[in-house]
Amino acid sequence: MTITESGYIGRALEVFSSLFVIGLVTLCVSILVMYIVDIRQTRHAIRRNYPVIGRFRYVFETLGGFFRQYFFAMDREEMPFNRAERSWVYRAAKDLDNTTAFGSTRNLSPPGTILFVNCPFPTLGTDAAEVAAVTVGPDCDHPYTTRSLFNISGMSYGAISRPAVEALARGAAQSGSWLNTGEGGLSPYHLHSGADLVFQIGTAKYGVRDPNGALSDEKLRQVAAHAQVRMFELKLSQGAKPGKGGILPGIKVTPEIAAIRCIAPGQDSISPNRHPDINSVGDLLDMIARIREVTGKPVGFKAVIGAYGWLEELCIEIHRRGLQAAPDFITIDSADGGTGAAPMSLMDYMGLPIKESLPLVANLLQAHGLKNRIKLIASGKLITPAEVAWALCVGADFVTSARGFMFALGCIQALHCNKNTCPTGITTHNPRLQKGLDPTLKSTRVANYVRNMVYEVGVIAHSCGVREPRQLRSVHARMVLGEGRSVSLQDLYAAQNTAVAPTGKPTLRVHDRTG
């Protein structure tokens, strides 16, 4: 070793030693400062009694969710979606093999478990049929006919980012499914793709409101002028927060989003908890008729079902006015929906889950002879083929999902949707975080998810002995009750939901018909 090299090494060691000493002193001073702050503050008992060390509680509390997700929770334990469900979506979106070996890890004995009834002579591939086309609003000036089975539920531009909207819209166009705009209005990023769109009208009428916040016929016509906008959905309530309007924090209300919504930028965007101009089933039908007349396109409504006496009143009023007055579709959202920011008291306790509400509404429409007139769309935590097939069995014509498509975009269930810190760029307007979401790549994954979903629902349908998914009926599935025994959904819902009235007309036998 030369003298010069020895000198360089010596100086490097001196620098390193100096930095180490500086770092050690800084650390000691920081600990001392934290100790003084903790021992003097009175807000947190743990930090006051255990200065400095007590701070680790908050660190571990924050990290605990991530450790449980990746290291400690079993494949089917997590909420709201377990690892097995997320893994299926991730693999379907990447178009990877989704077969498994050595048996199912799903427990088949808990009450509520759904089992499908395989046919001894399943449908051969040569006999399988294409998914049947369905026409929504056949009497409208511009009815909507589609073969799409699995579609993208409402997620507003604002609640999700620009690249997320672009990826979803492109993926919808590639797969032939539709994209619901959510209540945040129609953005250029929805339109660039060429995808079929369902324009959602929330309680604040974003995108179609006049300066006073009321519905504007002129703006309705402007939206309807886009050929891609195929239907209009009037949102009464959503799964994350039945009884409360949309919540978009001011940090997410950029000037562009504010312009689209016709509101002030930088301020919290809080929608009313209901439409101020809809006070009864008559008002609801009047509003549907108004939107349909102005736009010429199919119109329906979205609701979480809780009290449901009003639905019977709705059916009776439709018959009084005539079938042309009926909504063209009803979207049933589940109480365990959750893409929106919401108070825990509503997200955890308000409304009926889709497994109870969808059969209830389907049976009610059937009892009133309206099932063929009004199409049913099932929404809420239906992200795997078995869940979609169940919804078809009990009466859904279409299924939509929001969080399933968030997983297809790369969502890791970080539970930051209500903040501006989403690590995958899906629900943030932070340009640095958005860079991680490539719309071109993710749109392919969205399309893959739809195609693999439809394929595997078809596999279930063929195993049940029908030619295509829309031929699935309640007789093709069973639900496990007590003691591990199962009963046909056809028998279960017939026993629970219907009785014969003295007139001979079927009517719902319900435990709570208020509302």
C-alpha cells in the first residue's frame, strides 16, 4: 500500500468517525428532547409515564396492519378482502394461471356458505353459448343493448386519480364492459377511451347542476349528447355510507375537478344525504321520467336496501302509472361496500348486505310482474367468479364492482382511500405517487380481469349444466345453514320471502317493512 493510499484511507476513517460522533450526539440530543417533551405533556398517558419508549406504541400500531396482512393473517381471514380473494384478482388481471392444487382452503361448513350444484351431464364446450345480450330501456329513444356481464362500478374522478380513470376507461373499452362515472361528473379521461359509460347523478348533481345546485336540463342534454354515455343512474345511496352523501376532502378538489363538478376548488365537497327534490316514490318516478325524456336514454337508480316497504309502494305506483313509468334498471349496492370515505358508524352498521337485499328485491319484482321490465344490477364486494355467479343465480342481470377493479389496478388494501396518500397512485392526486400507475399497462390488466371473470363464471355455469351464465337460476346453488346442512336457494328464498295472500297474489313476508 502506498503512502498516498494510506493517507486517503486515514482521512476517510477520520471523516467516518466524525460523522458517527455527530450522528450519535444528534441521536442523544433528540432522545433528550423527546424525553423532556413527553414528560411534560399531558395529552398521552403512555408517553408521560414511559417517555420516549411509549412512542413505539404508535409506530407498532401503524405497522401492525401491514404485518398482519403479509405475515400473520391466514389466507381467508382478513377483512374487508382476504388474501385468497385479492390473489385471485391479481392473477386474473395479470392473465396468469389461477388453478390451485391439493384441495381448497375454503371452509365449507359455516352458515351462509354458497355451494353450486354440479350437473351429472355438464355443458360441453361445443354446446356452450355466448353470453346473452340484454337490452335496457327498450322503449327509450336510445335503448342500450349489451352482452357485458361484469362492469366497473361508480368511482368518481376526484375520489380516484386521473391515471386510474384513464386505465379503467381504456380497460372497459378493450373488454366491452361499461364504466360508471361515479357522482363526480364526466371528465375528458372517461371519454378518451371510447368506452360505454353510465353517468351517475348524485345528490349534489355534480356535472349536471345549475348555479343553485339544482338539476339542469341543459347540462343533461350536453352529457347525453356524448354517444358513449349509454345510461343514467340516479344515486339514492351507496354501500359505504347509506344515508350520507359523498365526501371528497378539499385536498382532492383540484381546479380541474372543481370545474367538472361545478364547485369551488380546495374546499371539501360534501353532497347532501339525499336528493332534496325527491321526497317520495312518486317524486322518484317523476325524476326518472324527466331525465329519460330529456336524454332519451335508459334511467335507473342505485340504492342500498334497508327499510323496503317503499319498494312495494314503488311497484304499486308503477302499475298505477303504467310500465313505461318504471325505472329501466335498479342497482342494488351492498351495505359492505366501501370505496368512499365514510363514518364507521354507517360503514359498519347501516343497511343490508347484498346477500340479503338482492334476493329480496328480485323476488319483490317477480311478485309484482316487473322482473322483465326492470333490470337488476348487483354491486358490492362481488369480486370473484363464485360471487358473481351467485348474484346471477338469485336474479341479477349484471354485476358491477369497484374494489375488484381497484385490485386490478394494483391496490394493496392500504386503507388510505380517504386520504391523499394512496401508495399505488389510485386514490391520490399527488403527482409523485401517480407516477407509479401506468394507464397503458393497467388498462390491459383491467381488461384481463373482466375476460377471466366472465370465463370462470362460464365455467361455473357449464358445470351446472346451462349453456351460458345468464341462464343460472336459484336452483343451481345452495346455502349452508346450521349443522353444516345446505338448502337450495330456490327453496330457501321461497320459504323466507314469499307467502300467498288471501287474494292468491304473492306478497313479501318481511320482518320490517317500514319506509
